[in-house]
Amino acid sequence: MKKYKVGILGATGMVGQNYIKLLEDHPWFDISYLAASPRTAGEKYGREMKDKWQMDVAMPENVLNIVLEDVGNVEKIKGKCDLVFSSFGMNSDEKIRDCENKYAKFGLPVVSSSSANRHTKDVPMIVPEVNSGHLEMIKIQKKNHLWDKGFIVTKPNCSLQSYIIPVYALMKAGYEVKKMIVTTLQAVSGGGYPGIASLDMIDNVVPYIGGEEEKSETEPLKVLGKIENGNYKNFDDLKISAHCNRVPVADGHLACVSMLFGKNKPNKSEIINIWRDFRPDIQGLNLPFAPSPTIIYKEEENRPQPKKDRQEGNGMAITIGRLRECNVFDHKFTCLSHNTIRGAAGGGILLAELLAKKRLI
């Protein structure tokens, strides 16, 4: 594969730091541009992040001397990148959308981890193993905006990564999933850095995360939907009720899921076999960040656990366990994904690899 030059918008935040960590020695992508808030503009990354680097590895040498730019100054990126990863924050979604649109108008593909454009009518929201076909929306988006090379694609919220793939695997095997109740136990790293105050989290669980329940209930419907006449049609045959909780765990979002099937109901062994045999369409593309297997089922009755299982598949696999009959619905299970890898930077990199393989960048 050709080596692509990539930029990271929001390079000083937790997701941005994860991008930098995960992209070190990537076979297809080289970091050539870093941007963050206006306050940091003009400072070398290594100097600015000396006391702020939160990753479990040393800061890669290839970024130490890159000078940070103001994320809002799009002109500065001219001639420096083939693609940008967007993980920056502003005080409104409208401002984030406007800024991402400027990068796309400037001729750059934008792979966004932000929620700001997830429900924009012509922006695809992609889980590569589930709806890679939705990339056809890119040509519609370009036509709508009269963009040449630039476009925007997003990935969904980190809280739904653990269950949307196993549910899709069951649907692909021919079983209707009609209703779901989902209770998430979400790690503190999902709140960014410096994040939630220690006194709020030590010896505590916070049963509220702003906007998470709405995202968990609505975003899967777009991912599982289809494109008709140039527009998205959500998958309305599935109803989801979500409870989202913040728990004192560093990394790894756990979800407890109860499922109600349609008339055709699989048994426990059939479900487990479907998960273990699941081979998404992207598996044959040899994408560096695509886990194989995608889904790992644990037989132990007390798994998955964030501390023990979040790094499966280099943090990109979905780990499931505790499948059993449900007294209210049909079956229930527990699933886990690494929120800052699979749910954020790693998921964005996998999406960018798919774009590269499909020759969309």
C-alpha cells in the first residue's frame, strides 16, 4: 500500500493521544500534521504534552518536534496531508460540523470520532464489519456539497461498539432481533482528560452520562439502516432501551444485553456458533487493524472482564460471555469492547484503512 500522510485534529486530547500511540509504525499511515486548540498553536507537541501524555507507552519520537496548529486554521494544512482524523471538541456541535466541513471543502477526507456529524443526512456512520456498503453515500455527499476530493465519514459512539457487531451477526444469519435492553458500565477514560473528578468516581458508580443513552438507542438504527434514493432510511424494526453508567474502571466498556427475537428464535448453541463463525466482508481485505476473529466468546461464567479481556485482538475484538436464557426476553449476554481503541482511535484507523483499500483516498 501507498503511505498516506495523515493529520490529527484534537491531538492533545485522550482520543488524539491514542491515535498517535496506535499510528506509530503503522504500515499505511504516517503522521505529518497535528492540531489542537488555539492556546497550543505554535508549540512543539513534545513540549506541550510533557506533563499531559496519558498513554502507557513513551511519546513516539516522530511527533515530538511537530509544531501544533490551531484546529480552526484550515489553511495551515495545505499540502501536508492526504487524510485527517478528527477528535477535537468545541463548545457546540454546530461549530464542530462547520470546522469538519471546512476540511472536507479544502479537499481532505475527514474520519471523525465526534458525534457532531453522525446524524447529518449525507454523512455515513460506519462500523466496518457491519455497514461498509454505506460508503456509497460519499459520492452523494460530494455531489451535494460540490466537493472534489474531500468528504466526511464518522464512526458511532464508543458505548455501542460491544453489542452492535454481535447483534448484526445474528441478523445476518437470518434471525430478527426485535427489542433490546442494554445496560452499559462505561470506563472513566470515556470522559476524556482530565475527565471526571476522583471524588466522584472512587467508591462510586454514576448512573448518568450526558447524551449516552440517546446515542445508544438511536445510532444503531442508522448503522443497521440502508440508503434509498440517496437518503438514509433507518432500521426501524429494532427498539433499544439503554441505561448508561460510569464506573471506576480505567478502560473498557461493558454492556449487559437482553434480546427479544422475532418468530424464528435461535437456541444458545446456535447463537454461540454464529458469533464464533462470524466473518465480516472486510476480513479478506487484509486491513492491519481488523481483528481476527472479530468476536471472541468466553466460556467462563465470570467473563468478560475489562481488566482481563479489553486487549483481545489488540483492543479491537469484541468479547462476549454469559449467554443464557432471559425470563423476560429470549436471551441475555454480557459483552465488552475497549472504548479508547475499538470505540475511538482504533475504530477510526480501521475505517481509514477501509477507505484506503477502497481507493476513496
